[in-house]
Amino acid sequence: MGGSDWKAKRLTWAGHEFIEAARNDTVWQKTKTVVREKTGALTLEMLKLGLTEMGKALITGKIHLHN
């Protein structure tokens, strides 16, 4: 479609943490849904915060995910 072909060669430590937090598809989909509903947008910063909060909620048992 006329766009450029881009591929990441390296990730920062923060990039690796983001990917690990988003690895579970159920967590990723739920986080995107919640962030979009609450903010109306999906920025990287909002997704990072959302993934962190989702992880905290899972650890503390405040939410449960069903795959």
C-alpha cells in the first residue's frame, strides 16, 4: 500500500517489559478494551499503564480472566 517496510532491530528494557506484559492475548485484549472505554484512545503510555494496572489486579485477585 505504498508504506515503508519497517522492522525493529533492538528493544529497550522497557520494550521487553511491555511485550512480556502483553504476551497473554486475554490480558492484552481486556487491557485494550478497558483503556479505550475509559479514555477513548489507545496511546502507548495509556496501554503501558493499563497493562501494569491489569497485572496488579490479577495478582491481588481483584479480577479474574477466563481464556
